[in-house]
Amino acid sequence: MTTARDLMIIALDAAPSRPVEQGDLSLALAGAEVVDLLAAEAVTLDGDRIVPGLGPATDDPLLSRAASALVRERPYELVGDWLWRRGRGLSAAYLAALEAEGLFGRQRRRGLFSRERRVTRADTPDRRAAVERLASAEPVLAALTSALGLPGPGGPGGPGGSSESSETVGPGGLGSQDEQGGQDGTGRRDETGRRAGSGETREGPGAGGSPGGSAGVSHDVDTVLAAVLDALTQLQAIRQRRAVEQAAFDNVWRGD
């Protein structure tokens, strides 16, 4: 199992008490893939740029797809740019993969026009391994779940906490549809303030939210985790700005 797959399992397990926006999860999954590629020695970092290497091939199809999508020409791609590019629709891809492998299954709700589905999780070795990894407070998975606002080891509603066996997901995959973020849920729209500031305060990339970095991880991994946190903050700022713009538009039509 990869970090990205473990993260997807943990996110699904945590619902419905802590649903995650598709865009947020997609960005975190893209970051998890970089961590996995670093571990496989398929990439290295030159500062905050991803340098493809000649590391061993992976037997995970989605991680192999990530490796094949790397920019292989100088000056190479910034970690932050990779998160936005690779993250487009990534949570849906991982959900489909887990469903195909039998880790999760869906049942549509009754009703002609109902698009909500319930996701039921199977008790498989892969799922148990992901839960055990989180319970052990492994720093990378702990940092990513913390950045997404998911419960930590044994937290209420999360793995080891709630005994719920299913959760409701929206038509696009995990959690509520990101109405402000567009089709892929990442919220990126070329020149729409991708570098904007944020009114929201998030914890740092470490498991405990410490601003000084993540304990127990390499400098390169900490660089990736920091980039994920920055991308999540940017996405929240985009959502907030669009919400304000939509409210102003609604006021004009109401004549306020």
C-alpha cells in the first residue's frame, strides 16, 4: 500500500463525521504521491523542484501513472505546481481504484433523481494496515490527515473511533461537492488568485501542527508537506473570495 492509498482509506473511514472536500483531498493525495516517489527513489528534490530519477518501478498503477506524469525537462516542476496539476480529479481516481479492488463498495439511494450513494467499507488487510499506520502516529500520514482536519489516532469519528460502517458521499466522490471549486474540486482557474492569501489558519505540516516542520521526516518530505499545506490554504482563500463574489452578485439581483 502507498501513502496516497492509505490517506484515501482514512478519509473515507472518517466520514460522515469529518467529510473532506474533493479538492482538498486531491491536493493531499498528489502530495502523498511525491512522498511515495521519494521513498521509491523515483524522484529527488532540488530545492522545491521535483527531479525525476531512475528509481525502481512501482507495482502500484496509480503511482506508476504519477511517475509517468512527471515533467522531465529542466527546470523541472515546482512541488506546488505538481499538486495543482496532478491533483485534478485525483480523489475520484483513487476512489474508483479502491472500489475496483473491493476495498469499498457503493449503493445508490432509492429515488429516481437521487444521486447520493452510500460507501461501505470492507474489512481487508489493506484497510487494517492503513488504520494501524495512522494509529502508530507515523509522521507523514499523521501530517496529511492533520492538514485535512481529519481525526488523529483513535479520534472520534475516525479510524479506531467510530464504528460506523458506511457514509454518504456526493455524486462526484468523497464528501460534499465543492461548489466553488469547479469540476475537479481543486478550485484552480488559471488566473483566479492561485497565490492569494487566506483568512483561515491551518495547522503546520507536522503531526502536532508545529510551525518548525515535521518531526521524524526528511527535509525533502517536509518540503512536500509544507507545499500541501500552502496549496490547501490557497484553495480555501479561493473559495472564500468566490463566496464573497457570489453573495455580492446575489445582492445585486435582489436589489439590496
